[in-house]
Amino acid sequence: MNATPPTDAPRVNNALAPVCGRVAWRLLPLLFLGFLASYLDRVNVGFAKLRMLSDLSMSEASYGMGAGLFFLGYIICEMPSNALMVRVGARRWLARILITWGLCSGAMAFVRSPAEFYVLRLLLGIAEAGFMPGVLFYLSQWFPPEYRARVTARFMIGIPLASVLGGPLSGMILDMMAGYGGIAGWRWLFFVEAVPPVLIGIAVFLYLPDSIAQARFLTPVQKAMLSARCVPVDHTHSLRAMADALRNRRIWLLGLADGALLLGLYTIAFWLPSFLREAGVVSSLQVGLLTAIPNIAAAIAMIVNGWHSDLKGERKGHIVVPVLIGAAALALLPLAQGSVMAAIMLITLANMGILGALPPFWTLPSLLLPEAATVAAGLALVGAISNLAGFMATDLIGWARSIMPGSWGIFVVFAGCVAMGAGLVATIPAWLINVARTAPAEHNS
């Protein structure tokens, strides 16, 4: 005999929808801007590279190592950062992250040698560590599981939109400010794009509530409704939570899977400007405008796939299928060498597939881990493991291009890694990660 839901379930769901919508409008714009600034400060080094290498007498391999050192600092400090955020509160800790990484990024404008470039990239990773998993944990404290893919999508579209906005902006700064005040354009690039995270960090400190209980924009009834569906934050036992996350084999699996996806994404993000130059695009502004195309498409894919995953209450298929499509497009990219149009089309498809899968993917740790403090540690561990890919991508491609200038064959290797990531997610039982379907009225949130 089939079980039937309680008769008041649709009424409860319908009442929850406007509350989640209210919370989303209150929290997400500021967090999205922070994530946008985060990825802007990550990818601008790819544009600065077009002029920076000759000024600092750096080789392709040296650049690759320096760009990758960011991830080393990020990996080391990821879990401690989330543990501290649970203890001191999201408002203070996220503000600290934003302000310190803005200062480190701005200091890149003053580097005079490869050694200084290496040190500042390492410090930037340390400063930024914990921001994305910290925000994802914070959002899990405000939104029930059946809302998280679409909410995550609205936050994480900062990844592609950083290139949509940052590409033309970076190209414009390089072209228009080159030599202004006797300062190279790439130095202006680092300085100008370091200002937003500092300002956003100040706004986070002044504006962001730490918890549902502190949300003045919600009524007591609305607070109780949300609190009943979300796991409360445990401010104690952070070391035990880290140990529990480290022992969870599925968290390690998710870290490896995300790392495989990031190998494809960072390959595109860090090296697309150089590849477009090889294909015949001369203007830095044109390079920036062309890189916006695949990222606009990816932002749309993230929103649609996250919404549809929540609508169906299904996670695995909404991750595996798009990733495999993205891997296939990445593998075909060497065939487009010399053709700007073909390269942009394939990169667009690859970005749509891989980035489109991230919103449902990042709901998985909170579904696989039962306790709030363990979720924070688990999200951080997944991020730490996966960001090994950032170091590998920049270092490996930098080395490959130093011995094989113009070679695109490395994309085939990374396409295989991306496909492997899809295979790892496919091994997770669907019943562990699917969520209850929501009432239709909820989808206006």
C-alpha cells in the first residue's frame, strides 16, 4: 500500500516558498557579488599574463607554477577557515576573507620579480581560503534541501559571470591604462580589480546576519518555519567535525570528482586568452569580449539545471549527463586549432556542461553529512581536495606549453579527467542524494 503525504504538506510548502524567496533576495546579492569578485581576482592573472611575462622575465612554466601556488595556500587553509567560521560567525569571518584577499590581490600591482609573484599568489590563496565552502555552509543553514540547487546556482553563477564582466573589463584596463602615470597596464589591472572585494567585505560585516535567529527581516513565525527545516549550527566540537569529515569516504570521492571537473574549468579560465591570441585575435578587448560568450551560456545553464534538479528532486543525472557533454566538447577542442569560431563553440559547450553541473553537485555534501558542523568541515574538505586540480592544471599546462608551444593536445587529457569526475559521482546511490519534490508554488523563490 502506497504511503500518502500528510494533508497539510502542500500548505506548509506553499507557506515556506515566500519565506525562502525573501531570504534569497536579502542574502544572495551580496554573497554573489563576493563570489564574483573572488573569481575575478582568480582569472585576471590570465589577462595580466599577456603583458606581465616579459616585464618580469618569466617563462610559461614559471607563470604556471606561480598561478598554481594560489591553490596551495587555499588547500592548506580551507578546513581551518571553515572551522573558524563556525566558531566566530559568518558575518565576521566572511568579511575578513574578502578584505584580506582584496589587499593581497592589490599588492600584485607592485611585484618586481617572479619570487614576489610567487609569494603573493600563495598569500592570496591563504587569504581567500574558505570563502566558497563557507558561503555554501552558510546557505545550508537558511534553505531546506529542496531549495539548495537553485540557490547554489544563483550564488555560483559568479564563476562564469566573472569572465563575462572581467574579460572585457580586464582587456579594457590593459588597453586603456597601459602606461598611464608611467605604470604598466597589468599593474593597473591588479590594483583596480582589488577594490571590490574590500568594499564588499565591509558591506558583509555591516549587513549580513549570522543566523536565522538574528534575521530582523523575518517574523518569529517565519524564523520558526525555517529553523524547523534546517540543521542548527553547532559552535562546538569543530575538531571532531573535521575528523568525521576526513573519515567519510564519500566526501573524499566528491573532492576527487570536483577536482576532475576543475581540471577542465581552470584549463579554460587560465589559458583561453592565450589560445585566442594564437588563433589570431590581437586586441585585448576583443579577447575579453570573446571569452564572455561561453560564460554567459554557462550562467544560463547553471540557473536552468539547478532549478530543474530541485523541481525533479534528482541530483545524480543532473550532474553526470552535463559533465559528460562538457568532457566530449573539451576533447574535441584540439580540432578547432586556428579557428576562432569553432574554438568558441566547443568551449561554450564545455563550459555549459561542466559549470551547469556545479549547483546540484555542491548540494551533495549537506545531503551526505548529517550534522551541521560536519557539513562545514565536509564542504571545506571537498574544496581542499578539488583545488589540487587548480595547481595541477596551471603547472602542467605551463610545462607542456614551454616544451611544445602552441600545443592543444593537453585538452584531451583533461577531458578524460572531467569524464572520470562524472564516473565518480555516478557511483553514489541515488537514494542518498535525491530530495523530496517540492510543491509547484515553491518554484517562484
